[in-house]
Amino acid sequence: MSHDPTSQLKATLSERIMVLDGAMGTTIRGYELTEADARGDRFKDNYEDLLNNGDILSITRPDVIADIHKRFYEAGSDICETNTFSGTVLAQSEFFVEDPRKTGGKKNPEFFEKEVINNQMLQDLVREINIQSVKLAKQEADHISHKTGRQRYVAGAIGPLTVSLTNVVDPDDTAFRAVTFDQVKGTYAHQIEALIEGGADILMVETIFDSLNAKAALVAIKENGTKLPVIISAAVGRGGETMISAQKVEALWTTFAHIDPIAIGLNCSLGPDLMEPFLQDLSKVATTHVSCYPNAGLPNPLAPTGFDLEPQHMHDYIAAFAEAGLLNLAGGCCGNTPEHIAAIAKAVQGKNPRPIPSLG
């Protein structure tokens, strides 16, 4: 059954700044899971370790993933992302398909076509991960919506890949790419179909390092014909450019404006202080809503979350962004726990949302 919450979301965004969730990976680490937890009985004999494959926990530890969604919604999130950051056959192949380079082979389009894209086990597993991940988030969204009377939403997370359509990987053959555009588009199309089947309210193409990879995902969304609203979010470096394709935020908006996303924004990459000038640039040019969910500062292995900033710091930065009229949606990426999101929710409460500039 198809649905389109776009009008409902736009109405809410015109009234207030909506709150996104925080870092799934950071919060998972707080549960101190083991490799055995990640494998469960089903994957106990897998030859690759799975503890770093957070998406697999939707199958092997659904109780943990559901609890994380519950905690973020209770902290004030209006929208939680599904546990599908690596929910494509290309990304999951790192854990379930032997790397051909170990035996003198090469990762190239032929390898990916034969061993990954046409791998029925992998196709079925990835579909299951996406559908199950939506259901886990949806059950918590529905529960708190009924409990509080405030509608909550589930965003199907469509993350980056371990392969790039932009990067040169062979200096002796600069035209070579490990995958083709059609292969990337196809693997995203497979994920998108499952996210929609599971019941996602929003499709979020996020943590964009490579604009060409993201374009493949957005072409797949368009070809699907879905009416679900789309959020686009890029990761930028210290110069304000996407990490691989090196697009500044103005160019990023120009590239994706025709998609008519319900929001475009920045996430991950930098702490809020370093992200602010690029958020300002994006806010000036984007004729749609702007989202921002930065890391909790820069990495710090001595900090409890692995990142510098505590909840009060995130509160203060996000409150300043809101007061400056830069935000329509706010949340946190790496290092942001439910406690950080509670502080961010408090920071934007009562603040006016950013007015959307017109083309005229």
C-alpha cells in the first residue's frame, strides 16, 4: 500500500523545526555487543567478522535496534532513520563475498556482476535487512505517536558505498572504475524497493561523499515512481566540498534541485562549529527545507562516545543555528547519543523554522 506523507511533513515544517535522530553506530557501541551477538545462530559460521556490520543486527539483535529507535523517539526525534546505512548488496558483499584480491583477482564490473549483483543469497539477505529495519523503526514510531499524539516518521536510510563512480582507483588506467553507473543504480533500486515495501515514510540519501553515486540512487528513486518525499544530505570536508566528488554546497544544490527534495542538508563529516559556514552557504541557495545533523565534534578516542562534544555543547551550537534562521530539521550524526538528541530537541523548541527563499 503506497502512501505520501509529503503534505503532512510540509505542514509541520512550516510550523517548527523538526528533530532527526542521532548516531546508530555510536549508540550500538553502548550495548557492548560481541561478535557472537552479531552473528547469532544464523551467521555463526560466516568467515568474515560481522560485529562492524551494524545492519545485520536488525536480524540478529532486533531487540537492540528497536530499543535504540525507542530511545531516540523518546528523546524527541520526529524522524528516525532505518538501520540500513549499508543496506545494499554492494556494501554487504564486504561481509559475505570473498575479496578476489586475496587470491590475485580484481574488483571490477565483471566480479560485481557475477559474484555480488547476481548473488541470490545476498539479494535475499539485503531485502530482508531493509524490510526488517523499517518494521523495527515503524513499530516504535507508531507506538510513541499513539502515546503522545504527535506523528513520528521513519526515514529509509540510503547510505554511501564502498565503491566510487568518481574516484580513480588505477593511476595507470584513469578511466577504470570498479563498478558501472548502472550497477550502482541497480543496487540502490533493490534497496529502495525493499524500504518502500517495508513501509518507510521518507527516503533519505545521506552522507554523500560521491555525488555521482548519489545521483545513481536518486535516478533509481525517480525510476521507481514512488511519491515518497526525499531528503538529500552530504558530508563535506573542511573546505566545504564533498569528500570524493569535491562539490561545494552551492554546486550540490544545483546538481539535485531538479529532484525537488523535501529537504537538503549536511551531516557527519565535521562538528557543528566547522560545519556552520557551509550550512550558511546552503541555506542561502536552497529553495527547499534545510537539514543539519553534524558529528558531535571531531573524533576523540578518549571521549566516552569517541567524539568531543557533550549534549550541552550540541544544544548550544544547534540553538545558535536555529536563532540564525539556518534550520528546518536538526539532529546529530557520529557521537550523538539519545542524550545529545534530547538536548538538540530542547535547543530548537519554540524556535522559528528557516523561511524558504523563493526563486524570484
